[in-house]
Amino acid sequence: MGVDDLVNDLIRLKGSKVREIIERRMREFERERSDEELFKELVFCILTANFSAEGGLRILESLGDSIFTLSEEELAAKLAELGHRYPKKRAEFIVEARKLISMLRDIISSFRDERLLREWLVKNVKGLGYKEASHFLRNIGFKNVSIIDFHILDLLTRYGILEEKPKSLSRARYLMIESILEDISRRTDMNLGELDLYLWYIETGKVLK
């Protein structure tokens, strides 16, 4: 097993019915959003950190518009009730991020380079690491950043592309693995956003947001 095997599996998958589902999802990511919708995407990515995409989505849908109004204490209690692993910290991060609601669109449009925008998000939004910032950017229509979570690490390890699954991801290691994924994306004629959805499907059998 190695890179060639994964590339071949991805090319086969790209020729299946999954392609239509993934292309539809990518089009959904590109739609215009209100300031409030952008913030909800940001909250979703804050919720998924050290948690799960499915859990984050379920909790976000349960919270609805209360993410704009609940106090930090009320939000923490609600997150605990909904089963989040880190209710107090995530409540703190979400309330802190509210200051960006009216500025987020302008901040995003001020960057020509999405990698530099990702650096800004990691440095300025509490609760976002490289994986979460990349997830946010992909979900609002950016295509050239990688969402490297444990599913992707498991898959790359299983294919023998990584010798062992890293216990943690420093910035340098994240960017190194992203460069491997960039090579795979070129060989399969996919952007990194699409590649993530295909890899997720191989690993989980699902196409999520």
C-alpha cells in the first residue's frame, strides 16, 4: 500500500456516483452567506475541535440562534446538556468570537491568499487550530486548504503514506502532511477541498460538511 494505491482508489471513486454528491456539496459551500451564517460556520468549527463533525453539527442545530444571545454561563450549561466534551471552553470561545460577527466578511475579503487568511484565523480566533481554520474556509467556499483530522491521519497511516499516526500536529507537521495531500490532489485532478470529501468518504462512508 502507498500513495499510488490511494491515488488509484480516488480515481475509481471519482468515476462513481459519489462524485455527484461531492460536487453538489462543493457548490453548497460556495453560496453567499449572511454575517450571521458566516458566524454559524465559525461556531461549527469551534465546536468540532477535539470533538466530532457530527456532534458539532447536531449541537449547532440544537442551539439555533441562541448562539448569538446566551451568556457564557448559559451557553456552557447548554453545551453540557447537549453532550459536548468541553462545554466551558467552547462557550468561552464562542462568546469571544461574537466580536467578529460584523467584521468577518471584510476580514475574509481582505486576504488574497487563503493560506495567509488561515494564519490570521489561527492567531486571532480562540479555539481554532489549523484543522478548524481550514474546515471553516472550505465550508465557506475556499478550495486549497486541507482539513487534517484523525480520520485523514488514520487513512494515510493505513495506506502506508505516514509511517505512524502522529499523536499531535505541530504547524510544521500539519503543513508537511498538507504538502503530501497537495501532491495527491494534483495526481487526481482535484482541489484540496474536494479531496478532503473523497478521503472522508473512503474512511467513513459519509459525505459531511
